[in-house]
Amino acid sequence: MAHPPEHPHIVVHAPALDGSRRVTSGDEALGVASHADDVAELLRLADLYVTDVEESELVEWQGGGPDDWPGLHEHHENHDG
């Protein structure tokens, strides 16, 4: 049995040098995420409703899990006020 079209293969790619991660669905690039919430938003905008991107078996996390966004957390702490 083939998968129904509403269940694409979603991949969150390994983090780039700045910590951001590309999100693709099959051959289609959905965008770049810097947090697991961004992944969920990109999927929503693409009409791919995944209720829990961190646990869903539809989402493949490559090069690190939903908590791995290296290099991004430091940026938020450097703002004074």
C-alpha cells in the first residue's frame, strides 16, 4: 500500500553553521526553521497538519533532534534591554 498523499515524508535537515535547519517535504523545500515551533509553522503553511512535530513519525530529524539548534541560543542573550 502506498502512503496517502496527505502523509508526505518531512525532513528537518542537520543544522547549518548558524544553527538554522532546512525543512523539506519530499522534493519540496518548505523553508528554514530556527526552532521546533518554526517547523510546525512551516508545515501548517504548507497545509501539512502535523500535531506534534517532535514526536510524529512523519517527521525525520537529521543530524540532531528537536532540541538541537546549535549556535542560536547565544544570540538571544546578548541584547541589553
